[in-house]
Amino acid sequence: MDPGLIRRCAADLLNAKHAVAFTGAGISTESGIPDFRGPSGIWTRDPEAERRSYEIFGKFLETPREYWEEALKSPFYEMIERAKPNLAHYALAELEEMGILKAIITQNIDGLHQKAGSKNVLEFHGSIYKLRCIYCGCRFPRSEFEEEIREKKVPLCRKCRSPLKVDVVYFTEPIPSDVYELSFSEAMKCDLMLVCGTSAVVYPAAELPRVAKRRGAMVVEVNFEETSLTRERVSDYILKGKAGEILPKIVEVVKELRKKSF
Ligand code: NAD
Ligand code: ZN
């Protein structure tokens, strides 16, 4: 961890008028949820799971009943439900509470930012805790449908009676237009984007830091390793290391600098 860069990042956050965070699976690995493509990633260990993930949206469209027989069986979901936020999630929540961070755009489906207290969270790839109607766009808490799910009935939208699916955005499924528009609007208006724990290779999400950069924002990465954003010079600089160690340090220095300026 480079103390000079921590200081620089803290100062840049304090100077920003509209800072946002963009997070990926790497911010939750310290909560015990593996990423997909890392050395102990889910797909690295089980390539069959990757193949299945490309079929699930088609299955929902063709036979919702069969989809619902499988949808919540994944051990990945159980692991997520047991997970707790880590210091990185809490640090971002604190930056929002301090009025510095205006929004978090996350690719994660684990709800850990909200569990840590973050308020303005845009779940670009949805959430395992909600169900969504792809026909009218309504979302509902999954907890309201536990009975149907237990009895293996297809849950139906309360507004238009269409079959519901889990809110999680599957491969080949379009990003819901509401969260898509809000996220791109944040990327266009931010003057600093703090990119944490994402390899930034899943599109269209990976377009967000690139849009921010083109609009003149500063892009700062927190990651174990260099990513496509580092190599393409989309990011201005990278803080290398664990998000759960770096982000709390940044918060600490932000507080110190704030005290000094009063
Ligand atoms: P990814 O697996 O492609 O990349 C993860 C990145 O995080 C890597 O660059 C890795 O170096 C970095 N990283 C891992 N642990 C870190 C740590 N402790 N500190 C700092 N950096 C760390 O993940 P992605 O870019 O988010 O893309 C994967 C897609 O899969 C996303 O769209 C997401 O929806 C989904 N996913 C979500 C979860 C979750 O909700 N927790 C978990 C796995 C995958
Ligand atoms: Zn509906």
C-alpha cells in the first residue's frame, strides 16, 4: 500500500464535487464470496457453471416453471445470504454518510453495500433479494414470495400477472432500463469515479468508467492487480492491494485532511 497514493486519493475525493464508486466482485471477496475469474473464482473451478449461466435466461423465457425449479438451488446464493459486509463496504458507506460519495454503482448482486449502510446504490446486475418482472419492470422483495417459491409455483407480477424472475441480470438478458439510465447518468455527471474490485471486462457495465473518463472525470482504481482500465490508461492511477485495507485508510486520511482544513 502506497501512503502517497492514499493521500492523493483522499485529497482528490475531498476536491470532487460529485464522486461516485463503481464496484465489482473483488469488493466482496473479503466477505467470503469468490469472484468469477480470479484463481479461486467460481468459473475457474467449475467451467460447467459458466456454461449453465448462459442458458438460464432462455429457460426462463421458454418454461418459467423449469426455471423456478432450478433458480434458487445454486450454492452460490446460499453463500451470499450468509455473507456479511467487510471493511471495504463500510468505508464506502462512511464516505457517503460524509457527503463525499454521491452514489455507488455496483455489479454485485449480493446486497452487501446496503447491509453496510449505503443508501444510494444502483444494482446494475440486480439483486438476489428481489424478483423482477421483465414485462412491466416492477420489482418486489423476494421475501414476499417465499410461499410460492417453497411450493414450486411460478411467482406472478402483482401488477401485470406475468411470470417473475430473480432480479439478477443473466447473460444474454438486457440490463433493466431504469438502472441502466441512472448509472450512465451518474457516469456522465461524476467528476471522480472510484473503481473498486472489478476487472472491468463485463459489458455494458465496463463502459461506465470509460464514459466517465471521456466526460473528463478522474478515474481511480483499487485492485489487487492492474486491469484493462489501467492498461488502457482509463484510470489516472491505481491503489494496489486489498480493498478492505485500502478503503478504510482512505477514509482515515479524508478525516485527517478535513480536520486540518477547519
Ligand atoms: P471479476 O471476477 O471479473 O474481477 C474481480 C476483480 O477484483 C479482479 O480484478 C481482482 O483482481 C479484484 N479483486 C479481487 N479481490 C480483491 C480485493 N480483496 N481487493 C481488491 N481487488 C480485488 O469481477 P467483476 O469485474 O465484478 O465481474 C464479474 C461479474 O460477476 C459482475 O458482473 C458481477 O455481477 C458478478 N459477480 C458478483 C459477485 C457478487 O455479487 N459478490 C460475485 C461474483 C461475480
Ligand atoms: Zn409486471
